[in-house]
Amino acid sequence: MSDTGNARTSSDWYRMLANGRIGGPLSRQLGLPRPAQLRRYRPGQSLTDGPVRLATAGTGKLADHVLTLPEVDQVVEPDARLGALVLDATGLDTLHELSVAQELLGSGIRRLRPCGRVLVLAGTPEQAGDITAAAARQALDGLIRSVAKELRDGATANLVQVSTEAAPADTDSTVRFLLSARSAYVDGQVVRVGAAGSAGGASPDTDAGAPPHAGRVVVVTGSARGIGAAIAEVFARDGATVVCLDVPAQGEALAATANRIGGLALQLDITTPDAADRLSEYVTGRLGGVDVIVHNAGITRDKLLVNMDDARWNSVLAVNLRAQLELNAALLAPETPLRTGGRIVSVASTSGIAGNRGQTNYAASKAGVIGMVRALAPRAAGQGITVNAVAPGFIETEMTAAMPFGTREAGRRINSLHQGGEPVDVAETVAWLAEPGSGGVTGQVVRVCGQSLLGA
Ligand SMILES: NC(=O)c1ccc[n+]([C@@H]2O[C@H](COP(=O)([O-])OP(=O)(O)OC[C@H]3O[C@@H](n4cnc5c(N)ncnc54)[C@H](O)[C@@H]3O)[C@@H](O)[C@H]2O)c1
């Protein structure tokens, strides 16, 4: 039986209508989009909703390793309905092999179950041996992004580009995440995996069967509510001790979140001059250091640029960008509280990639975050620390619920899954990037947007 289902009741009336007994046939007849009920993670759930077929285009270098994942099988019955199709294209270097990949994907996709997964593993174009190989590898990018747009019923397609230095095991956390229900709203993305080096490794004080963040200390800024609260919940579910941080004005909601997950509440405005020192002292004094910092706190103060006043511009830049730069500097300083193998994950936005009318301040701050992540990643690598960003698209929160009806509906539908994401979708993506096993993923920006047309 399918275990498709949403963790909380969505406010998306159209999705409910289009999946109903009367609305379903009507929306089909009118050719309207039919947003599927996405399969989201529940404890004890199988990795995929159905068997995983592994195919190879060219001489795949990872196929043997992928087969060691317990749920993957190369000899799935030919007419079986698939939970996922994995294509090992790490040896793909010619246009003939590209055509083979196209055929394998075409035949496999027909057999996908609702909310199925298409995952292609390939080499990086920059490391190809010749120009044709570089072109063939890059061609997969366009192929997969288009496949993602053609898939129906909540299925997704993503591409993982694996560098030649990466060990097969360095790809595990990414392959598992993209196959699982945890990546419900991650679609049409290209993720790079390199060698984990000193950024890899297991959680401290844990055994192989322990949850991924057991024994780790995680700080989540802006976690009194919304996406931040969901991030704190997912880390607590996965075994971490979570420090929930928010402004004093949100004290009550902050305490409620921290109590719910058995975490700690820290009232702190991250824009105050002593914020970095206070956070460092808190985590060092109480917890002996920190393993993960999630920069989630963010604000909007929208106005067209011609009407933008200093207060709007400065406040958005201060919370969304300057505070992150200052906290990172403090956390990475000599005698750093951020431990070796640490993780920095920033919450950016698709507005920072595509731009958005009325959001010059917000988009500038979020694009700045992306610039910070890319510049910081190679510098932090020496300390075994990874730095990544997630860029959410339209997420169902109090902020988006307050939008005018037309804007909200447009925001929900202009993506390949024809619906908004849930805060938990961002949270699961952040938690994957912060896993001890994700040491090979750094300097990346992963969009959690259902393949939004904005900035596509
Ligand atoms: N909701 C969406 O659709 C969406 C889309 C893209 C990106 N994002 C980003 O996701 C993040 C969370 O968004 P949300 O929708 O949950 O917003 P939200 O307003 O519900 O939550 C943001 C939290 O940050 C806190 N905060 C603000 N200023 C702070 C400061 N100076 N110090 C400490 N905490 C502070 C707030 O008090 C609040 O609890 C933000 O960075 C936002 O830009 C959201």
C-alpha cells in the first residue's frame, strides 16, 4: 500500500479539490494542473514507495556501490511499478551513451509510481577527458531538468554530479536523501558531491544504527515559528540537542518550540553588536561547542526600489546577511566553538536567484548569502567544515498565507509540482546537508521549490 500523505493539513484548497471525487475528473477535463498529495517522511517508512531499478549508461562507476544500498535491486520484474529509477551515468562520455541514457529513462519513467524518484549520477563536465565528454555530461543537466517538468503525480527528477576525487560512500547521504520522501519538494536540482575528506565522518558518541544527528549540538536562528521551528523539530527528531534562538519579543513562542522538542531557548537579537560573542559564550559554556549552525532568521520589508527608504534597506541587510557574516566569523575564529566536521547551513531564497519585484533589499540580501556560502566553503574546508545554502521557493507559512489571493495562487502553481512546499520540506533538506555523511557536499545552493519557474 502506498504511504503517501502529508504531515499536516494543508491550506491549499485547490489541491484538495483537484484530488476530490468531483473536482478530480473536472480538473482533468479542463486540462488544469493536478497537484499530487506528496509522500513525506514518517518514522519507519521505507526509503522509496516501491522497488528501485538501477540502470547503467556507459561503464557506470558507482553501480556496484549503489547496489549495496539495501533497497536497491538491479533485477526488478520488468513490469513492476517502480518507487525509483536510478541511472548510473558516471561513465557517460559520448553522445551514443547519452542516447542510451535517454532510452533507459524513457522506458523506466513509464513504470514510476506516484511520488516516484528519478535519480541520475554522472561525472562533472569540468573533469571530462575531452570536449565531447564534457558536452555529453552537461547535456544530462538539460535532460534531467526537462524530465522533472514532464513527470506527473508528485514524482521528481534530480542529477548528482560526482567528482573523480569522491569515494563511492561520499555519495550515500545524497543518494538516500534524493530517493527518500524527505526530498518531496526538491525537484530538477543538480547537486555536486566531492571528496568528504576531514569534513566526513560519523556522529560523535553514536553507533551505526543511531539517528543521523545523535550526540550533536545544533543552533537554529529564528526558530520560534515557521520554517525555523520545523528545522528545530527535524534535528530533534534526528537525535540532536537543539538550541532554539529568536528575538526576545518572540520569547513565548520560542519557549514553546524549545519545550516541544526538549531543546534549549536562547533569546537573542542576532543584529546586536555583541550577538556573536553571546552565542559563542552560550554554546561553549553550556554545551562545550556546536556542530551545526542554521542561519534561518530572516525578514522582509518590501517596497519598490524607487520608494525604498534606508530603514527598510538596512534592517533587511542587517538580519539576513550582515548577522550571518558576523556569526560565521566568530564561529570560525581561532579556538572556534564550531567543531571539526561542523556544518553551516544558510536559508537563502529563490528571490535571491531570480530577483523579485518589490524585493530589491531582500533579494540582494539572499543573493549575498549565496555569495557568502560559495566564498566561505573552500576557506572552511581546512577545518573540516562544510558551508551550504537552501533556497526555498513558495512555502506554506504565516508569511505566504498573508499574501493577496492572486499572488498566493500564482506562487503556489508556477512550479513542476503545482503546489507550495511545507516548512518540513526545507527542514529535511537542511538536515541532509548537515548530516555527518554529507561532508562531500559544500559550497552548494539547493533549491527547495518544486522546480519553480522563477529563476529556472
Ligand atoms: N516562507 C517562505 O515562503 C520563504 C521562502 C523563501 C525563503 N524563506 C526564508 O526562510 C526563513 C524563515 O522564513 P519564515 O517564513 O519561517 O519566516 P517567519 O517570519 O515566520 O520566521 C522568521 C523568524 O526569524 C526571527 N527573527 C527575525 N529577526 C531576527 C533577529 N534579528 N534575531 C533573531 N531572530 C530573528 C523572527 O522572530 C521569526 O521567528 C527566512 O530566512 C526567509 O527569508 C521563506
